[in-house]
Amino acid sequence: MKNTTILILLVWVAHLSVNATDNLRIPDLRTLSLGSGGVTETPLYNPALLALRTQNRFYANYYNRYSVSELATVSGGFYYRNKVIPAGIEITSFGYDEYRESLFRFSMGKQIAEKWALGVAFQYALLQSELFEESSGRISADIGIVYRPVENVSTGLSILHFPSVQTGDKNIDNRHIASYSVLFGFNWDIINTVLITGTLENSEEETVTGSFGMEYRPFDEFKIRTGIRTAPLRPSLGAGYRIAGFDVDIGMVYHAVLGVSMGIGIAFSF
């Protein structure tokens, strides 16, 4: 029991040290390497992006914070492209046997005009711990919009976890597993080989945080990425390689106090 308590405290210390980072909404390794903005990069942060996908996609990610196995996040999902309503299913797990956060998410997107897309998502986040007699959860919704004024520029706006309703043990403060936030961002293909992206976020924990990233494609199959995120300042670096329909991505994020977090992701598109 003593070791369990120490590990759970470690989870919370790491959680608070990065300003109540959402342990469950960890984007793919490509997005992490670009500064973790995501509002114009991944349907996990903006369900409207499902409407712009041209292929079906399976993915799986493993992200380990600060080389501590108890702080690892494992996620996977499937994005289904169809002519009626593109949809996605995502499952995420953070922690270990004695302390576990889980997320189950269903999302949909639809192109509503030539330059506009709209999306919604519904998720259930669950908190389980040996310190609690019962588990506690939250049901919440996301809404997102994407606007593409020209072919090589996209802007996005999303509202995450609003509204949010607690389930299970009401005495447990579980707001961090589904905290409200608003994100606005853009990406711009400057030339065929360079992409830049940026995001501003307002959340319950921070008034405003920002991220910026750049991706360089020396050739079509290989990409190099770098990014930075504020509050606190966290630079990131990564790379990706595509072969036979598979995308393999690696990335790392540096925290000045807690050290390096690393991850790997694999996806198959068809």
C-alpha cells in the first residue's frame, strides 16, 4: 500500500508540474513533435478534421513521460472515411493497475460547405484508484470547426469537454480528466516541403497557452519536425517515415524540471 501511495503521488506531482495537462488527450506523435497544438492536425482535438480525411486509418501510440512507466499513455483508434458522415473511435489509457485514467471517444465530422467543416465528439473519461472506494467519471462533448480559405491554409476552432457531467462518486474531484478548454489554430503549407502550424489555447488551468511547430519534408516518405509549447516552455522534436501505407512516427518533449518524454506511433491508411 505504501508503494501504491507513493506512485499515485508521483502521478499527481507530474500532473501538477505541467499545469494539469490532460493525461488522456495525448495526440499522435506527429502532433506532439509539432508542439502539441493539434486543432488543425488531429481529430482528437478537432472532430471537424474527420470530414477532410481521404483515407481510412488505424493508429496506435505509446507515450512515456520522464522514463517512468507508471506515467505512460497508450492510445489507439480508427477513423472511417465515408460519403455520409465520417466517424472515428478512440480509446486511451493512462497510469498503471493501482491508478488508471481511461477515455472512450466517438466523433463525427461533416463538410458543410466548400471551405467549411463541422464536427462533434462524445466521450466518457473514467478515473479508478485503490485510494477510492468507487470509481468516478465524466461524460462530455467536443465541437470543432475547420475553415480553409485557400488550398494550402487551414484554420480551426474547437471547444473541448463542454458541457461536462460527473458520474460515479461525486466526492472525488475528477475535473482534470475532462477539463474545459478552447483552442484556435492554423496550419500553412508555405511550400511543398515546409509546413508551419500554431495554436492558442484558453483552459480552466491556464489563461492562455501557445504552441508553434514546423515540419520539413526532404522527400515524400521522410519528415522532420520540431515545435515548442508554453507554460512551461517545452521544446519538442520528432521524425516520421512512411512505407507501404504505414506511418511510423517518433517524438520527444523536453521539460526543464522533469526531463524528457518520448513516444512512438504507428498508423495504417487505406
